[in-house]
Amino acid sequence: MMSNSSKPILISIVGPTAVGKTALAVEIAKWLKTEIISADSRQFYKELTIGTAKPTTEELAEVPHHFIDSHSIDKLYSAGEFGRDAVDRITKLHDENKAVVAVGGSGLYLKSIWEGFDDMPEIDPRIREELNQTLKEDGLGPLLAELEERDQDYFLEVDRNNGQRVIRALEVIRLTGKPFSSFRKRKEKEMPYFNLKIGLNMKREILFDRINQRMDLMIAAGLFEEAESLIAYREHNALQTVGYTEIFKYLDGEYDKEEAIRLLKRNSRRYAKRQLTWFGRYEDIYWYEPDQIQEIKNLIEKSLP
């Protein structure tokens, strides 16, 4: 899997939530005297802090980070937009550093800096509004039925519980009359750097304990209050995610706080399993436990141009 490429290198640190990606990324970036690209689909938004487990003030001070608090929640920032912006930023950073570190657990956003991203058409906001209205009034059922009828390939692939992903596909279908999947079948792009992918994992019971403890800390830090302050943006893709949707439903009176906390922890554990499944499709990820820092550094040294 290793390449002796003479290209500059992008070291991507990936894995499930709460496994310790940020701490390792800071350690590696300090060692290489380089900078960090955050590839987390929610850390871009300055209004989302507690529920997104952003790097601490100390970590941000130790190493320059890019794409943290870079956008406002009132504007969608897609994986495609991030891919274009991030590849441009990585290329500029490579003028000064032979290696740059990326870190995150958001598969599509990482994919966009590993492989490039498809050029999707610009969407008519009226179409998005119509689809969101259908979702609000009638639920996901009619939208899933339309997607199945008009794009069987993507229907079989999409997370059918993720309303925003379904809406995104239907926006493109309604606008162009073509299947969403047809815009995603592109030739692999030649990236301007060599991708070294490092995955972190640990024993399942230890990871789940860490996830539960992190959620307790987030709640103590004010997660419920943060979610309440964002309720006006609850239809935004970044808030249709674990850590916020459970609290919105609690605020709607669907269940009590104790049940909300149980669901926050359970759904975070389920999300970690989905992340591991997604990253498991990549045969070129080198997997380590978070404390295998020297082994990881040895791998990076062999890969440097």
C-alpha cells in the first residue's frame, strides 16, 4: 500500500468519535512543524462548539488549524465546497511544509480531499424549500419513494434516515432531470499530494466508555443550552446529527431529559460503529491504537518525500 511518491504528503488521521484523533493530530503536527486541516462536517460552524468536540483553546494555540469556526451556521457548506477550498489550502501549505495533517471523522469530507469531488450543479433554493416543506409535513416516506423511483442506485446506497442527504439528491434530480448518482460517477482525480491515511481504533468497550464519558462532559459544559440556542437552524444539515437532534426532540416534549441523555449516548455509540464501517472500506488505511505514537511516527518517516 505504501508509495515512494516524491509528492508532498497529506497525513489524514481518521477513526470513530472520541477515539483521540485531535490529540494525535496535534502531536504529529508539532513534531513535523506543520499545520492542521479540520475535516469535520460540523467544526466549520462558529455557533456549534460543545456538541462538535472542537479542539481546546490550548490545542488551537499549539498548532495552526484551518476550517475551525470558519463559517456561520446560516449558510450550508457542502463537502464539495470544502473539498475545493481544502485542496487549495493544502496545496498552499505544501509550499512551506512537505507534510500537512488532516483530521476528522466525516467520511465524505475526507473523501473530497483524498479523491477530489464531483462538480454538482448549483441548486435552486425554491426546490430545497419545497423538499424541506414535504419533509416537515409528511416525513421522509414520500421523499424516499421519489428517490427510489428516480434513482435506484443512490436509493440503495444512501442512509435512509438522513433527510438532508435524501433532499440533496432530490434537489439535483428535480433540477436536472438526471439521476443524482450520474453526477457521482467520475474518473478518479490525480491529487497534487500523496495521501497517507492513519486510522485510530481501540477495544469496543473502552471506546464506548470514552463516548459515554465525553457525552457527560458535554452535557455538563452546556450541550442542552447550546442546542436550544440553535433551534431556529434545526433543519440545517449540520444539526441533523447526533448530539443535537435528540435534544431538539426533548425540547419538543417527545421525551424527558433522562431519555434524551440515554439516546445521546446510544446514538453516539451507533455513530462510531457507522464511522468504522465507512472507513473499513478503505484498504489503504493503516490502523493503530491511539498510544502507538512511535509506530505512527515511524510510518510517517518512511512515507515522507
